[in-house]
Amino acid sequence: MQTAMTPQVAGSAMHSSIVGRRVGGSPATQGARLGREARVVVRADASRKPKSRGESGGTKDQKGRWRGMDEDISDDQQDIARGRLMVDSLFQGATGLDGTHNAVLSSAEYLATAARSFNNIEDGYYISPAFLDKITIHIAKNFMELPKIKVPLILGIWGGKGQGKTFQANLAFKKLGIAPIVMSAGELESGNAGEPAKLIRQRYREASDTIAKGKMCALFINDLDAGAGRMGDTTQYTVNNQMVNATLMNIADNPTNVQLPGVYTQEEIPRVPIICTGNDFSTLYAPLIRDGRMEKYYWNPTREDRIGVCMGIFQEDKVNRGQVEKLVDAFPGQSIDFFGALRARVYDDKVRDWVEDLGMENLGKRLVNSKEGKVTFEKPEMTYETLLKYGNLLVDEQDNVKRVQLADSYLSGAALAGKSGTSIPEAYAEK
């Protein structure tokens, strides 16, 4: 029957075997050899300590540059991506190519790309006080626990086209220090049934995880009516439209119990306020926009709002407030984005002169992958007369779209060239 020896007994026994061994050679050689062997025994005894809990199947007690990956409990795909640049580049492929440190699977389930940052928006832009107040109050109420009060989860901001709803919301998010999870109308439809509803739940849970980590967040859906609404009788109503409306209704009713597809655990998560924009919410499913689920806000900028936004548009062009007021009053029926397009139109003459000097045949070489860098030229002078001239040109193009409706002629009468005025120049037709 064998008995286990302790490290001290084993060390002493080994020491005895070394001492009792017959050693040949001179006394100096024998002493040096015995000294080396004794040091080896001492080191072996010191290393023979009991295994820690981590070494015997528990968590690793790893220290060094790979410690972060040992402590990480996320999925393998993210671990592969995090290991990049931690070994010599000879042993890993470039990004996008096959290599040992490239994630095989890259999808919305693993990589969060919906978070939006507004660091690229410079300060100095105008925020409507009424717009900012509405978003601030809605977000604050959703993070409070008010007694016996049901706060609508969704804030629907709707209004005319080009009135700056999305940009004003972005400015408000930046003012409040919120990096929202963003969705667009194009993500509310898919070739696979149920994918948009699944994506809404994933984005909502992603925003909820951000809040659970101690940072304020929200879910921002752009142009909800374009993705989930019905634009007349000719719009096809798909199963995805139905499930998007039903999912938003379910989330609004149970904001702290949003399950991912295939998961049925009862888990309470932080509440996430939802803000969506659109042009006409009457196209949405009526039970979705009822007052208990969605708080509606009609955004119709006042004259002061329009002037404030235009001051931000022309802030680098030395256009004073008096000129901006006259310009806004000259085009009262235009949306706010009209003035942004007007500013871009003023640069046409500068670009035309630059193209003539360069030559059209050299345009591609200069603009695409050029070693000369970006194209720069002096800013054009923007006076009230110049802005008014180009503004009238834009209005004329709008009138042409309204007046010359070729589709009606083509579809109703099957007009041929020369039979009607659709293909005849207007100057020739007036003769």
C-alpha cells in the first residue's frame, strides 16, 4: 500500500538521495555539482504548491496582454476581432480577407452598428425651443416613476417634408448627451417575413442594455410612416407591415418585458423611450397612434424658427440677420431645406469655372484618388440679390414639375411625339 508524501517529505527524500549519491571527481568539482543539484531541488519544492481554484477548472488566473480576452465571456466572433494586432501581422490577414483574426460571422446579432454619434455636428445651429422642450419632457417622463400615471412610450413627430425634423432631433439628442439607436424606414421591410419585427426588438434591447450600463439612450426611428404606413389603396400591405405595427404596439404596452425571438424568459429590462418622425401619421395603424401609446407632436416651424435655422445655414457666408429675414419673407411657402439647396446652388458658377479651367477630360483624374488632395476654391459672395436670383430659379423648377405632368399625358392619352406638346419645345409651341 502506497502512501502519499507531502512536498516537504518528497524534497527531503530527494535531498537525501543527492547527498547519498556517489560523486566522482575532484572535491571542487563535486561541491559545485552538488550545489547545482541542491538549487534545482529547492526550486522544484517551491513550485510544488497546491493548484488554485482557477487552475483546477475554474476561472483562469491569467495575467498579461491576453488577460482581457480570458475575462471576456462574449461570443467567439467578437473575441476573434478583439485579438487583432496582438500578434505579428505576418500571421493574420488584412481586414476583409481570410485570416486568423477576422470574424467569420458579421451581422446585427453580433456587431452593434446602430448607435449614432453626433460629434460631427458643430455647435452654433439653431434648436427650436418648442421642439427641444417636447423631446426633453418626453424622455424625462419615461425615465421617471410617476405614481399611477401611464406615460406614452412613443413620441411621434410629424409635419411637412423638408422642415428639419430629423436634424432638429439630432441637435436635441446632442444637447441632451444621448447617443440613440437609429432605425430607418428601409429597415421596416424585408424579403423574409418577420425580420423587421425581429430587428425592432433587437435594437430596443440594444438601447436597453446601454441604459443598464448607466448611460441614457433612446430608440430613434426615421420616417415611420414611409415604412409601416399605407400610402393609398395601391400600397401593398404585407405581413411585415402588420408585424411592425403589432410589435411597436406590444413594446408600448410592455416596455420592460421585450423578448428576443425564441427567448421566453421573464426578464425585466430598463424602459427605452422611442422617438419617431414622419410626414403623415394618418397612414399608420390607428391603434398604434392612440394617445395611450404614442404622444403626437405636429412640427410646423414659425417664422422665428425658420430665421434661426437659416442663420445656421448661412453662418459661414457673412450673411447678416437682416438679409436672412428678407430672404425668408421672400419665399414664405418654401420648406427649410429649400434654403440649404439654395446655398448649394450658389456654388454652381464657381464649380463651372473650375471645370472649364481644368478640362472635362481631366475631371476624373482630379476628383477620384488624386494625389493633389481635395479641391478648394474661394467661397462665392452671397448677397441678398444673388440668393434671390438662385431662389427664383429653384422655384421655377418646382413649378415645372407641377405644371408639366408628362405621366398623365403618356398614360391617359398615349400621346405620340408631334401630336401634343409633350415633346415640343415650349418656345416653338408658342409660335
